[in-house]
Amino acid sequence: MHCSSCVLLIDEELEELPGVRSSRTSLRDARTVVELDHPGAALQGELIAAVERAGYRAVPIYRKDPSPYTPGGYMV
């Protein structure tokens, strides 16, 4: 990612998926955290594919203190 437009592209792709409540991408950290409507609302593969449609790679990372609706972040 190089600019705030990259952040917007990723967040827009992710937020179009059914079951995704929000997507917060940090340009500085090169990380996206996805909040789901409920556990299992979106599959990991669907989230990664959405990031790839935006033109980036995604690798799952897991938070030490996950909330019930956030299975982890996705590094882009």
C-alpha cells in the first residue's frame, strides 16, 4: 500500500461482503482489521479474495485478545 486511496480500495472491497460490519485498514501498519456481524459471517478465503480483488495480498494474522466478532486482522 502506498497511499490513502489504497486503504479505501481495500476497505470498500471488504465492506461489500455480506456479513462484514466494518473494515479498518491502517496505511502505517499495513494491516486491516475486519469486524463481522456475527462469528462465521464471512469465510477467511472470502476476505482474502476481496483484498486480492483490490490488488493486494492478504495473510491472516491472529489477535491475542480477539473480540467475539473479530476473528483477527489481515495483513496486506
